[in-house]
Amino acid sequence: MVATARSAIGVFDSGIGGLTVVRALMERLPFEDIVYFGDTARVPYGVKSNDTIHNFTTQIADFLLDRDVKLLIIACNTMAAVAGDAVRARSPVPVLDVIDAGARAAVEISQRGIGVIGTPTTVNSNAYARNIHALNPALSVYSQACPLLVPLVEEGWLEHEVTKLTLQEYLKPVFVESIDALVLGCTHYPLLKPLIGQVAGAGIRLVDSAVTIAEQTARVLTEMDMHNPQRVAPRYDYVVTDIPLRFQTIGSRFLGRELSHLEQVRW
Amino acid sequence: MVATARSAIGVFDSGIGGLTVVRALMERLPFEDIVYFGDTARVPYGVKSNDTIHNFTTQIADFLLDRDVKLLIIACNTMAAVAGDAVRARSPVPVLDVIDAGARAAVEISQRGIGVIGTPTTVNSNAYARNIHALNPALSVYSQACPLLVPLVEEGWLEHEVTKLTLQEYLKPVFVESIDALVLGCTHYPLLKPLIGQVAGAGIRLVDSAVTIAEQTARVLTEMDMHNPQRVAPRYDYVVTDIPLRFQTIGSRFLGRELSHLEQVRW
């Protein structure tokens, strides 16, 4: 079988963070089917080696390509940073990723300098700086690894004093620099947008790659003439490698609605 | 081959937390070889389903039993809580685990009531309360899941204001109860001992199962007449499923010395 305009969009992440991208896609493209893959048995990737991330990522991409998706979205910054090229090399359909999307959006709005926050692996990969400099070599990029933000989001402490203190601690060295844009370089971070906005202040615009990648997807589907012609309620499938305690609760928080059609594969 | 007195002790954990147990063993039993297994590619277990934890745990136990260890130590509370019985059922050698050790130590020192802190999975398994009540049904047990403590330890914020605030928040409902002992029900927590002691105050004694299990191991080896008769420098092997960034740094922090003989298996 081959992908057609009626095929689903494939979205994948190391866990549930990529559901913020699914949510943005649902809003921007309400007639597209989506199949989401979250590697919940092996999450988080942000603290693993490049080698392991590469192996896990290509395994997931192959799984979705076997389901004949018409477009692949890497909704995890760590995977995009480490294995984006490997996924592109094996995919017969277009591949979009959150780092490319975030870098483009940041370059469009920044005049002075760009801050990037993400997991240690994303930040150490230097992928945002590379992508941003490819678009505009004159812009300075200041990156900061924030390993505690993912657990804080998953704990649900979205407006907690502890989270605010943690953000202040992490962002101190970034705010010393002259930046006017801050890329939320991890799909968990959009849930902290209000608090990050408060800590960052009015002079710094936040870049949420979930929204940007939904725009990019719409554009690519138009270029390829691959929008789903059907005007019926779309089908959303969620494939995960584990269904842990509180999965539905946390997942729904990211997705902004109930999780339906949940399927588990065991690797 | 069969295990002899010269065989190594097998210790395993979902990641590196179990190295606090290895450290206690090295101090208590300085002539024993140790082989440690840390599932660093799939860590953390504390947020996974029972089913997945069961499969991963028995896979690791089989790996160590194939290496002819003379004793198995489950140095991870989550694994012990969920899959301790499954490991015992398949092991021809004695199996010790941190929950049993922690429960015994707490019962020995507590007169009034026992607090237990751990990962969500450990706490939800109710394993500490079951073990404690089997020893003394009159003692009350108050448990609290603390999902942020592991990431805080791995970030190295061992005496940070954020960690203190987080502890206060988690322990508030536990301190309302009448307790005189607090079990550190996760192998990461011994690194927070000074701060937890400060937050808990003088009236509450902390139970560190790493120390307790080293005592238990010494006793079992005596009973079995299986102490290593050799009086030479022992061999320490570390087997992991991933060697991520900063692994040596974080590992050494837990172990209190350099990590030698590091080997990676790919699953």
C-alpha cells in the first residue's frame, strides 16, 4: 500500500509530550486523521546516549511508515536533534520536526538574540543553534538545559512556587544575554507557557513549536495536494509501548481532551 | 556452572540509584566481588506499568543468574515492590530486596508510626505497608509518592532551596501524622539524607535501606557459609543498557568512587 491524501499523519515522541503537537494539529487541520506513537516504556530520551536514541527513533519511524502515513512529524526535540537526518534518509514521505519548526519561527521574530531551553541531550546536540545559524548567521543563540522541567510538568506543578524558582534558576544565565525570543525546545514546555512568560517578562517572545509545526504541516499538505478531501470526523489513534499509572490523566492534560483508541505494542 | 563462595554478588536496579547499595556492600563486605546491572536505557521504572516492570525485571534477573551470582539483590524499590516475588520464584540463589530490608529496619526502631517516601509505583504497590504489617500489625504506615526527588538528585541539587521546598511540600501530609521513623523508599534518596534530616527534624529517624541490606547480606552469607575466602582486592563489574551523557559523573556521585569495568549490553 502507498500513502494517499486519505492516509493519516504520523506523529511520534518519546512519551506524551508530543501530544501538544497533536493538539495543535487537531485545531489547525480538523479533518486529518492522526496516528500518534509514544514510547512510554522507554521515556525519557533526553538523558540517553545518541546511539540509543538513534536506534529507538528509527524503530518508531519504521513502525509508522508501515502504517502508510502520508507525513511524519518528529514531535520530540531530543529525537529530532539526534536522529532527524536518519529518519529523513529512510522515509519516502515528507518529515517535519519540531527543531526545524522552532528555529524558523524564532528567526522570523528575533531581531537581537534567541534563547533556547530544552533537555540536556537537545541542548548538547546544538541542533537549534545549527538550524538558526543556517537561516541567519548574525543571530546569537544562548541555550540552557533544564532537566527538571519535564518531571515538574508531569507532576502537574504548572504554577507552583517550586517550578517558578526552578525556572528562575535555569533562566538566570540566559536572561543576562540580550535576547528577544525564547524557544520552548521541548514539547512538555508549552504547558508552562504562562509561568515562563511571567518569569521572562514582556520583552521576550515565547516560541512554541507545536503551533509552528501545525502551520508547516498545513503548508506542506497544500504543496503536495494531500489534504484529506473527506469532511467527516477524523480518526485519532494513540499507540504506546506502556500504559502507566495516571497515563490517561497526564495524557489528557497535554491533549486538552480524552485519549481514545489507545493501543499498546510491546517491544 | 554453579555459584560458589567465590562467585560475585549480583545487584540490580533500573538505573544508577542501586549504586548506593553497592557502596554500602563495598564498605561492609570488602572482599566480595560484585556485578551490578543498571537498566539505564529504560530508566526510570517508577512511572511504568506493573506489567512492563515485571518483564524488564525478570529479564535482568535472568541475565545475572546466567553469570552465576551467589546472591541476588534487588536494589530498586519499584522492582522489588512489583516483581520481587517473580524474581524469587525463578532464582536458585537467595534474593534480598530493599523493601524487605527497609521494612525490617523501620519496625525495629519505630514505636509509634512509620512514614514511607518513594516513587509513585512503589507507593501505590503498598509493598512497604504490607511488609511492615506482616512484622508488626500495630504500627501505622503513612506513604507519600515523591516523583520529583529522583530528577532533583540526578540534577545534583542535593542542598538546593528548590529541593528543600519540594521536600516540605511532599512531607507536609506525612508530618501531620504521628511518626518516629521515615523510610527512604528509593535508592536515590540517601543522597538527600542531610536535607531530609533537616526538614524532618530530630524526632524522626531516617531508614536507609542501603545500609540495612548490606548487613542482611553479611548475615545471609554467614548462614550459607558463602563468604568469599579470598583476601584480595575484589572485582567490581558494572553492566548497563546505555551509557548516557554525564553517566560517569552521576554514577560516581552515587558510588563515592570511580566506575571501573563498565560494559554495555543492547536490548
